[in-house]
Amino acid sequence: MVKMIKLSQLLKEMAETDLHFQNVINAYQESDENKKAISNHLFPNQPVANLAKVKNELSIMDYDDIVELEKQVGIYNLEEKEKPGLWANIRAKRARGEKPARKGSQAFKKAVKAAKEINKNNLMLKENLHFMYTSVISKISEMFGKCELATDIPIPGFFIYTERDGVQKRNNGIPNIHQDGKFEYLNYYWDTFKKVEHDSTFGFTVALQLPASGAGMCVWDEPDQGFYSNSEWANEVKRSNFYLNPNSGNILDTYIVNKIPNVIEYSVGKALVQQGAQYHSVAHGINLTQSDRRITLQGFGKKCDGIWRLYL
């Protein structure tokens, strides 16, 4: 139990430095209009929330939910807004046929500082949980070929949900339906390689601890390859009203034919590897107790210069 608490604290510290977490906080502080929009998205029909309450709510949201918030509220992510900086200069100068910013520039120093902070967090994870990363690298190498943990961007990390946390608190307990697309926000990193195979990408989830009732992933409009579950828990998830989450309801009406999902159940110690292009969501917990935990190691892989780079 002590180790679990330490891991939760570490992950919270990492979340607070996450690019999109800070992007939302910056937008909140920029104007009253942004404050109202962000607060209304997080706390519908409630008074405008203060900064501490917004930060607390963001700290229990996963990456996809924060990105969805940015889209719904109309916040430009840092990559799209292309703020002045090292990577913006690199792309602009490349387009003009010029050399990138010199090493001693302020933009360069700022980018290097950010990368050092990310690598510091990466190192903490690798030093304390090296056995997990070694196992993941070994298995993925067997399946797809040589791979290694990325540098200068976050490495695969841990998602922890309890009876009181995560999707259970928001959107009536119904998670967001989405497609994996984080790689789209990391063009500055892919630009550092000579050859990037953008069609060669995958996501993976390793279940470490699961609620007694079960846990897994919902997928829509995908043929059964022998993984779909019909357990009591899975059937209960299928009966859920995903329209109670406005974001998921919009996806259902716009992109999905069969509104009832199929459910893939996780097994402790086993990994689920998927392409990520299909619409999917967390298969949320049913009748959770205070002792239930959903702990997973998750990440993505993209092939760059012939090697799979694993990141989050």
C-alpha cells in the first residue's frame, strides 16, 4: 500500500508538468471568458470555479479528456498555436531553407530546460520500475522488432483509478469515446529523426491491478477477433447510456454505426495491443468498492529510423 501511495504522488507530479495540463491552466489565467468556458466544461451549471478547483479536477483527468476539453472550449494546443520557440523556429527556417536557431538562443535554452524536466521524470520511473519497462521492451521487440524508450518526451506511464477518482466523477460516470492521436502533437519530436513511419504506430495497455467486477476497453464498429467478452460485468457496461457523456454522445451520432460497444476484458499481467484508429473508451467500473483499483501501464509506439520509440 505504501508503494502505491508513492506511485500516485509521482504520477500527480508528472501530470502537473504535462503540456496540455499547463496549456489549460494558462488559458484559464488569460481571460475571464476562458475561465467561464473551462469552468462550465468541468463543472456544468455551477459558479465559475477558482484556479485551485480547476487544477484539482484536471489532475484526475487522463490525457484524452484534457485534449477533448481543449477542443470543446476552443483552446489552441501549443503545437497548433505555434508559439515562438525552438521547434517553431526550426520549421519556419526549414521552410525558408535556412538553418535553425543557434544553440545559445533563449528559445533553445527553454526547449532544453523542458526536455530536461521530462527526462528527469522519465528517469524516476525507469529507476524505480525498471523491471516493468524491461519486460515491456522485451515483449514488444519480440512482436514488432527493436524498440526503446523515447527521450525528451514522456515514456509510457501509469494510470490509476479508484472508486472515487477518474471517469467515475465526471460526465455521469461515462468515459469519453475517442481515437488515439497523441502523436499528432509531437511533430517537433518526430522532426528530429530522418525517417518517421507515420503509418507504423500502435498503443498498448498492461493491466497491473483490476477491480473485482472487471475492467477493460469498449470498442465500436470493429469485427470480433475472439477477444470480446460476454461476462456479467461486460454486459452491464454494454447497457450503459453513453449519451450521458455529451462528448461521447456527439461521437456516437457523428461517426459510429452500432451504438452498442463490444467489450474487451483486461487480465492482470497481460497486455492489450491495438492500432488506436478505432473508436474506443475505458470500460468503466460497475459497483466499485473503496478497495478497488484499476492500475495500468500504458503507452504508444512509433517507428522512427527503424526503431520503435515508446512514449506516452
